Amino acid sequence: MTHAKSQQKATKVPRKNVDRRTFVKKTAIAGAALATGTFLGGHPPAFAAKQKIHYLQWSSFIPDADVEVLRQAKEFQKATGTKVTVEFINQNDMPARATAAIESGKGADIMLMIQNQPHLYAKGLEDHGKLVDELLGDDLYSFARGATTVDGVSRGVPIFMIGNAIVYRKDVFKEAGIASLPETWDDYLQVGKKIKAMNLPVGQTLGHTFGDAPSFCYPLLWSFGGMEVDTGGKVIVDSKETHAALEFMREFWDAACDPGGFAWDDTSNNRAFMGQTIGATLNGASIYFVARRSGKKFPGFADKLGHFLNPAGPAGRFHTIGPRTLSIMNYSKNKEAAADYIRYVHQDANFEKFMVINNGYVNGVAKKWEKHAMWSSDPAISIFATMPKYGRHYGHAGTWNRASGEAAEKYIIVDMFARAARGEAPAKAAAWAQKELENVYG
């Protein structure tokens, strides 16, 4: 296992790092305290057993973040004697890996789940309730808790969340005569027309990719007042509000967007932006920090970049906030060691290092991280700290359950908008989505 030192320093440390002796003592006490319960075997950690953990997670768009994960895995091994093998894969490949592991009863001990995937794979995941209470308690955001809670049982421990904002070229906007950032979708349409006329259009994926496509389509739907289901779970997507959102999508796509976005995944707009072929795109902070940390490769480019929130529609402004969850698989033979690894990465000092290295790309799932000094250290990223107050979950206004997760995994809302963008009549696209969602929700 290799790792490199990051040049990024923590701006504020809530607690000191815990050395090997202290960590072993604390986790042993925690394990003993839970021994009378039902958490992951109900016995203290067995460090002497020299256990091994296989951790499967996505390959981050912030390369230094993966380096930090490896560094912490190595430190955990020094502290406990438990070896952690970290495997990185494309996040779009995670559903297939999770399904195969659960069906075969073998695979990684811990998987990093996105959004409400714990609802989809609940039968293959352990009960993490005691661990969630121990590590996060009442400070956990409700949408992060909802993403993992299935029939009252926590099927993972939320670790971080990601919000998207629109990154744009300040120099291009200035050259186009754009005096103020767009507040509404109509404003963004006019901006898009101007920058597309400069051959630097809006870059937006409408493909089957886990991040940027749904984080654009769902908020657009909500901002016009449309929604998948009502509070009782009845499918109501075929509505005049949805039709209005789809009508806007059709005009916006033709007038403002790069037509290649139908086939893009979550890396395509990053490459297009860094290749200077688009002037704005919805993304996490990763584009900005690739530019900021690129050294001589993109000299001065980061200084040209800024961010703004999703535009508002008639019903308001919204964002999807994507929690990430560490879930221990129920077939694992190393559950106690896996639980201790989760304890380790949740320590304030360890999580802070991870969050600061991501520098705006990720946020904490506990409210205390909203006030971290990092958010005010760089004006280009401060907007990401405001995301939780605009956050909604897939399946709003219903509950964040298995059905809403399945609908997201099938990209029904994304495909509805893609149909409209290709020229299909809004009423026809909405009727198609209504039928597809009824098949999911029952």
C-alpha cells in the first residue's frame, strides 16, 4: 500500500489525532460496551487475530482524496494490526458489484454506498444502528439518516455527502456581457444562449450516470413544482408542472447545451471543461480543484472559475445532496474489525483531513461541519457549505425508500428529460415516465 503526503493542511482541528494505544483502548471499550447488544456479533474487537478487511469504494474525482483514504488505511493497520485492502472502482460499476456480492455471499467487507442504495441492498447489509448512534447521534442530517434507514434499521453509517453547483468561466461570462449570475432558469437560458454563441456552451449530461445527470434533472423538476409521487406514494409525475419543466428542458437543450451530453458520463463534462470546450457545467468542486492543484498544466485557469447555485423556478431552488454511506456486508467474517475501521475514519481528526483535502467537494453528514473554517478560506468554494438547506431526496414528496432508489437506478426521471431534449412532446414524455414509475411504485 502506498500513499503520498498531501500539501493541503487542515484549517481547524476539532480534536487531536488518536494514537495507536488510545485508539485500541477506546475501540475495545466501545466493543465491550456493545457486547450485551446485537451489534455486529456483540463482542469486543479481536486485534490479536490479525484480521483483514476488504473495502470497496469509488475512484474519487479528487485524486488526493484516494491517497488520503490509503494513508488512513495504513495508519489503521499500524494501530490495530488489521490489514485494510482498499479497492477503487468507477461508481457506476458499484451496483453490479454489490448485487453480485450479495447473491454469491462473498466479496468486500465494506462497501461505499451512494444516495439511498442501502434501501436497495438492505437484505445484504448489517444493522448499524448502535454504530450510527455512537458516532453521529442527533447531529446527523435527517436526509442522510433517511438514506440508510430501512424499516427502522440503519443499513450503514453515513460518512460524507456531495453537492453540485454550476462551475463557470468568469472570463467568458464577462466577455459575453453577462453582468450578474443567473438566479432563475430563464436567466440561465439567456446566459446559455450567449456562451453557446461563443462556441462554449453549457455542458450537461443526460446519460445513465450516477451523479451529474440526476442532480440536474431532479432539481429542475422540483423547481417547476413537479414530483415523482405525493406524500402518500402515489405517482403524480404526469402533471402540468412537469410538462412546464420538460418544455423548458427542450428549449434549454437546443439553445444553450452541447448536444453531445446525451452520451456523457460523470467524467465527460470535467474533461470538456478542462479542455475549454464548454463555459459552464453542473459539477462538484472537483473541476475547480483539479485546476487549482494542477501546477503548470493549467496556469492561472483556476482564477477564472466561479460557482453559483442551481437556478430557481416557480416553485423555488433545490439541490440533490448525495450522502455516501459505509455499509458492512452481512456475509462478512470480519464485521467487528470493519466496525472499528468505520470508527477510525469517523474520528474528527481523520474525517477533517479527508474533508479538507477534498476542499469543498465533500461535506460532513453531521451539522458541526457547516461551520468549519475551510468554507471561508476560499471564496470559490464557500457556496458549497449552503447546499444542505436546499437539499431534497429522490422520490420527494414521498419517502426515500426502495422504490425511489429503484426509480433513480433506472434513470426514469433522467430519461424523461432526455426524451424532451430530443424533441418528444412534454405530455408524451411525462406519460411515459408516469407508466414507468407506476411499475416501480406499484
